[in-house]
Amino acid sequence: MKHDPACVICSDDQGCIDAALQGYVAKAKQMIVKHGFMVQGVMPDEVNHVPGYSYTIGLIDSALSVELYACGLPPQTAQTLFNGIREQAEKGAQYSDGSVISGMLKHGYCLMLCKVTDPPRELFAMYYNVRGAQAPLKVLQMVYPDPDGLFPWNPDFNPAIADAQRLLFTRQYGTTTGRNH
């Protein structure tokens, strides 16, 4: 039996994985109340060659009005960058699909925010457990450049980094690079 009809992890006949998950969801909600959002880190699946990723829960209710997702970065690094983006939004910065963000990376390189057109529910399972199964989800993927300042859509982008950044968008961004703008 489901502990909550909105739980996306519960199966119809077996219920939730365990009570620890319910405790985690409760702590996540407390963290969001206290800090305005939380970062959910997901470890890599090395067997299936799926990189780790992180996403926010709660920023959709902030000045940013959207959640953030990053793939291939340690959760602590993603959280630092997410915090920086949130702080800039609170100061009035407006971010949307295609926004280039400078001043957060070494060597003057930039980040780019790209709209995730159809966020896969299974990747954002904890979002739905915390917010509810029918909660609207708008996501911008934070894309970072390779050591040469190139984004995944640029020719000669480092293939090792391309494998680490699981891109969840289909829009083409032309020749925009991660070099300082």
C-alpha cells in the first residue's frame, strides 16, 4: 500500500521502498523551509555508464522560478554553482533558456542555462516525492565548458566531458562558447 498516493517511488502493490525514504522526504521539506531549496545529488551508475547528476528542489518558488540541473559534476560543486545562480537571481538577474553566466568559473569561462523541454520523471523522482506527483516542473540545465572553453555543441568539444554531461535538451545553440562574453 502506498504511504502517499503522490509517491512516484511506490509501486502499486508493494508500497514505498522503506520508511527511511519517508524520513528523507520529511528532512528535505524541512531543508527547503529553512534554506529555500535543497540540492538532490544522484550518484553515477557505473554499471550502465550513467553519470551522476544534481538538481534543485525549491528554486521554482524563488526569484529564479525554475529548478536547476547539472550532470557530471560532484554534488558539492553543483551546489556551489546553483547557490551562485540563485544569489544573482535574488539580486535581480533574469535567467532563461540560452542565458550565459560569467564570473563563476575559472579562466573567465562561462556557464550556459538550457531549457529542458521534457524533464524525465525518473531523473527527478525526489522532486515529485517532495513536491507531489502533479507538481509542475520547469528545469534549466546548467551546461559547463571543457578546458578549452567549448560547449558540447561546439566542434572539437572534449568527448570525455561530453560523456559526463548528459544533455536533456534538444535546442541548438549555434556557435556560443564558454569563453568569457
